[in-house]
Amino acid sequence: MITSLNWVLLLVTVSIMVGLALYSNKIMKTGNGEGGFLLAANCLGPFIGAATIVATGFSGWGFMGSPGVAYKYGAIELIGNFFFAPAMVFAVLFCARFLHQKAEQMGSFTIPEYIARSHEGPEIVKRFTQAFAAIITIILLLVFLVGQIKALGLLAGQWLGIEQETAALLMVGIIILYTSIGGLAAVAFTDAFMVVGMCVSALIIVVTIFSDMSPSELISGLNAIDPELLAPTDSGPYGSSVWHVLMVLPYAFIYSATLPYMSVRFMALAKTTKLHHVAAYMTPIACLLSLVPLAGLYTRLKVPGLATPDEAMPTFLANFLSPSMSAVVTLFILFAMKSTANSVLHAIAGSVSHDLRQAIWPNCRLSEKSLLILNRSAVWLLGGTGFVLMLLAPPFMLSMLAILGSGTLMAALVAPTLLAHFVPANIYAALFSMIIGFSSGCLLFLQFNLGWVEAPIYSSLLACGTYWLVAKYFNHQPSTVSFPSH
């Protein structure tokens, strides 16, 4: 009976998402060529913009992984998770406007193209830089996508009563369908629909917990189990000292402002969209979603002997919610996973269909219809590739590779996207900073026993230092050359 309800819920929500994609397809066609597919024809208003940014930032990790971390390490995860809310708001308020205006001035549709066009230098080096940025985006985000598909298959398989691989194929097929129909506009509109469900899910979790016990009872119960859960001597997975958790704030800020699947939303905002309106919508949504790790703390108190911490949220759903309520919340958790997976898929598809095409065939001229076919084909191709890699990838490596992918890409792109606004530099500074950020990010993560956010932060600093040194060496002056649009 419950499985039948789950299938009905899935079919209803998929119908809504496809309907939103078809509606967004009309908006997309009003854009200028690829701009409609890649930048949603610059139509994102304050609520849609806020909703898609928050939905993408608070992925399935926030609903599945974060409660597991809270179960194991305690309240430190609640603090770390909460830092994402102000960091994302700060990224919008301080970075969105200049990124949007400069990208529009230059006619840039992607972050790799933005980097190449915003730095002066020989055309061949600019093309190489755009290709390099696109390739590392594809590689690092593809492994991140593999982790999202794997998580979708695990949860959806249990929820629908089917095999994990079949569920993963079904979920990725749904994502490919609506993403290929309307591009970023479809991703943004469906994200707005899904973030409403995510907020309802967070409310259900919080109400369930505090209907059973008061905050003081939760605190005293956890303290009785282990005082370290509330007063830790380190930051758990974030670092060796209690202060390392503060590094989550700059990490989340750089994450929100530089990763292509996040920052492209800044470029897609409408000219009339007020950033303080976007921030006003984002703040309560992000703060509410930051409370989800409470499920891990509550489960630690109620069911202290779980074999693995990752079972915290499934245990909460199975033991503390009614079957029908558990079905609805699970659907909303799937929403959280899909909201990130569709954004990552759209970003890597843009790198393949737009950036690599420009870098390899700069004189290639295609009609708008041919470009749209190419964009949509890239979504299907990379979505299928992600599914195949999910079947082949060692399961124990997926979580690690997801963290490696997003953190390393963040370090590679931070200087030519953010620091470039303050430090005039040429294309060589952009290229060398990306190489140093990429290589040091991989090295620090794989070879040193550092906290989750330490390696990306340290490699970001190295990349920014490289950018500044190379810029100083070339003594680059701001160019007055105007950039052609598409």
C-alpha cells in the first residue's frame, strides 16, 4: 500500500516538473541563441533565483549525510551546516552583481568562457584556458554527479521497492528529461518547486523532534551519553581544533560564488532583480534547512547503537514518522538530491557543448536550432555517462570523490572569478592559478590528513597567491578593449 502511494507521489511530482520544464521552454526560446538554454534568458526573478540557489546548495548531503555526521560527532555539525546560510547570502550580496554585469557585457554564458573573456592575452592562450577550465569542470563535477546518482538510486530503490540500479536509471532519466527540455530555466523552476518540499520536510522533522521533547531535554540527554557531543574538543570531520569549524563559512562562501553550477545562477538573474530581495527570500529558507541535522542528534539519543552513522536519517524516517509521512519526507529528500544533480548535469553539459566547442572550433558557426540540439544532446550524453560510471565506480569511493570534486574545482576557479574583480591580471595569471588550485587541491586532499574544508581553503589560498604573483610579474593594466557579444 505504501509503495503504491510512493509511485503515485512520484508520478504526480514528475508531471509537475515536466509541466514546469515545458513552460520554461517557452521562456528559453525568447533568449538570444544559447543564452536561452545556458542562462535561462536572464529571466530569474528574486524568488526563483533564491530558491534555485538554496536548493542547489543544500543538496541531498544536507538531508542524508549531515544527520549522519551529527549522529557521530554531535552539535558541531549543526554549527557547520548553519554556516552555509549566511555564506550563500553573502555570496549573492557581494558577488552576484559584478559577475552578472561583467558576464552580460562580455556575452559570456559559462564560467570557463567568463574567465577567458575577462582576461587579456593571446587568443590561443585564452582558448587553452577556457578548454582547461571546461575539462576540469567536466571531470570534477562528473564524479560529483556520480555520487548524486548513486545516492538517488539507494534511496529511491528502497522507497519504490525496486532494484537500486533500476531506481538510479529512473531518477537520472527524469532529470535528463526536464533539464534537456528547458535548460537552466527548467532547472531553476523545478528547483523552486522542490525547495518548497524541502522546507516542508525540514518543518516536519523539527516539529516531530520538539513535539516529543524540549530542547533542554535533548541537550541533557546528549550530554548524558557523551559530553563531547555538545562540548567537543575538536571540529570532528572539519579539523583538529574546535575552531576549524569556522572555516566552513569561507568555504561555503567560495563554494557558492565560484562553482559553475552555483555561480551561473548569478549570471542568469534578470536585470530588474534586486539582490536584497533575493537575500530576503534566501535567508529564512536556508536557515530552516540548516536545522535538518537535528534528526541525527535526536536519533543518537533515541537509537544510540547504529552500526553506521549514515543510517541516522533512514532510522529517523522508519521509527519516528508514520508510514505516509515518511513517504512524503523521503520524496522531499529525493527533491534535495535531484536539485543538485540537475544543476551539476546542466553545468557539465554546458562545458561540453559550449566551452569545448568554442575552444576547439573557434570559427564554427551553427544555427540556433543546431546549437539547441547540441546542448540537449550533451545533457543526454553526460547524464548517461554519469549513470554508467555509477555502475562501475567503487561504492566506498563515491563520498570521498564528491568532496574532492567540488572542493578542488572551487580552489581552481576562485582566483580568476572572484579575485579578478580586485586584482587586474592577464590570462597567464588565470591559467597558472587554476593549475595550482587544481593540483594542490588534489594533493592536499589525497596525501594529507586534513579536515574536509581545510584542503580546499589552503589550495584556494595558494591559487590566489599564484594569481597575484603572476599578475604582479606581468604588471598587467586594466584593458579598455571592448568585448564582442555572441
